[in-house]
Amino acid sequence: MSRNRSLPRARASTRKRLSQNFLADVAAARLIVRSSGVTPADLVLEIGPGDGMLTRQLLNSAGRVSAYEKDARYAELLRRRYAGHDRITLYHRDFREVREPDEPFAVVANVPFAITTDVVRWCLNARRLTSATLLTQREFARKHSGDYGRWTKLTVTHWPTVAMELGAHIGRESFRPVPRVDTAILHLRRRPRPLLPNEAIPGYRRVVELGFTGLGGSLANSLRTRFPTRPVRAACAAAGIAPDEPVGLIDPHRWLTLYDALRTNSHRYTNVSDTFTYQTRKGAP
């Protein structure tokens, strides 16, 4: 009897170590899958399926599911449950070490909190990703979608190719064990057409990198460490950016206008042209 009582404690300890809070609400799982927009034509990668609450709903909507579970016991549980099922493949692997498929795919997941940033970066760097529907801490989802009125470097950097949007709020009571924070859906959607020409994206990312260095207390001052004052002033004016405006308050649309203005006017200033060429040749961070 003592051995039976220890098993739940061992599983709870594993969940805590892996930062897992499993969905226990069927309605919430259905909402996540429905909001993802996946269809029977889609390949979906699921991260950390755990006991399979979200997996069951994905199999009702997606064509194929590849599920990656780091906990050996849950990976084996799911293998037994879906033995002989030809639309799902289970892997006992850390998702962060997985190579993206050689075909278009979506990601749908209740992301373990401790690896959320790693998962988002993986998705942003996956060229064949069409969308990612990620259940994260609510604060994380709000922060990276600009819902606080501030914008992160990660979001701004990838904005020309991937939109990051806040989805539905899901309360902590929908999980077991119950976490200390609420969650929300963060949608990543790859744009069918980038907002900048492909050849301009590395240069744009270099300018964003420079702008977020935090030198001088404002975006304009950070840019002046590489660009002369006149083109910086003109580009900020075109984008509606105040001279003393902090970088975190600048939304992605103004970043695009700023970059276009710098790129368009760079030929007028020898120093700007040289810097711009250097940034573009160096490539994306």
C-alpha cells in the first residue's frame, strides 16, 4: 500500500521538476485546438503532452500528430494508449533538441513554464512553421504580444515574418496541479508574405539589435552610436518616435517605418551607407 501511495508523489515531483501543469479541463483543451485553426490537412507537433488531454482533442482535428514527451513514464503511457493508431507518433525526447520537419507544420502545446522562451525561439526559427498555438503564463503571453503597451526585442525582431498575438485567457483552475498563475494562449502566425523584402530582413534585425542596446536611455540615442544625428532625427520623425522615447514603447509598425526611412535615406550620408551595408552583410542575429 505504501508503494501505491508513493507513485502519485513521484509523479507530482516529476511534474514539478519539469515545470508541468497538466490540463484537466476538456473545454479548455477544445478551445486551444479550435483557436489553432488546424485541419485534417495539417501535421501538428505537440510539446509535452503529459497525460494526453490536449492530444485527444488534436486527434479530432489534425491530420497527423507528432507528440514529444520528456517524461519517460508519460511517453510510455501514451505509446500504449495509441498503439496501432496510424495518425500519431510518440517520441520520448526533449522538444528543444528536435529538428523541424521537412514539410509545413503547426505547433500546438501546453508549454512547460520553465522552457517557454526556448520553445518560442525554436518556433520563430523554424522556417516551415505555419503557426504555433502556445498555452503559456498569462504574463508571458501579454508581454510578447504587446498587451502591456510595451514590446519585447524578440517580438520586434521577428515581426516582419511572424505575428505574435494574445489569445484567450485560461484560469489556473483548469490545471492539475493548480499553478500559482493564470495562463493565456499566445499565437504565432507566419506571414504568407513578409512585411519587408527578404534581402532587407537581416539589416532590419541589426538595427533592432542596435536599438535595444539601451545606450543613452532612448532608441534615438542608441541609434546615434552608429548613425549620424541627421538621419536618425529624420527617421524617428517619419516613424513618429520622440527623441527621448524608450525603446520598449515603440511598436513594431513604427520600427518598420523607422527602418524604411533609414534605408531610403542612407545613400545621402556616407557614414550611414557604410554602417547600413555593414549591418546587412553581417546577417540576422
